[in-house]
Amino acid sequence: MQEVDHLMTVTTAGVKTYSRAVEALAERFREWLNTPVGSIWGNPGWGNILPEFKHEPTSMSHVQVAIENRLLSKLRTDLPELNISSITVSEESFDYIRIVINIPEASLTSVTTTSGDSATVTTTTVSA
């Protein structure tokens, strides 16, 4: 499995690519987080749904559970190759949430915001 960086980042060797399967899956997840629903011509239903929660108090556990359930449902539709075993959402700071997605190969952690029209990914890490 090989994935091209969704932002088309260029290095001295050319466009950045991810050849390890877990890195490719993480890149697909980053692309999904940076793509709001309705922004892809021909596939308007594909993309993140986090802006639905931009006015919700993400520090409250019932809101975190609602985000987890919505993410699980949407990611299983949009990125079925992730094979998600669990999702955890917690508040990182005001307007920032930490999303941890456990897949068989690793754990994907992302800190993102829901305050804008789309989720802005600040960091995504992969831990095996």
C-alpha cells in the first residue's frame, strides 16, 4: 500500500509518499480530517463531520461519546480499510479535541479543532 501526501508536500526526493501500510492509513485519516463533508465534487458525502459539534461543550462526557459514535459510523463508511477497534475522544484544551483511533496495526492519535468550517489537524501520530 502506498499513499501520496494529501497536501502534496514536496521533499528533495519529490512528492512525499507513505509506503508502510500503517503510515498510509494514517495519511488517509489525516486527509479525511482535513476534508469537510460536501467539499469533494462527485463524492459530497465523504469527509469529516466534526463541525457538527463546534458549538458543543467538548469537555462533557456525553458530548465526547456522541462524537465517538458519529466518528465511528462515518469512518466505517468513508474509510472501511481502517478496521477500527475503538475510538476515544477527549478535550485537549478549549476548542481542541484529542481523537485516538485504535486499529489492529497501531494507534492513531490526532489533536484537532472543530471551531472552523472544517477540522484543522494540528498533529497526528502513529504508535505501534
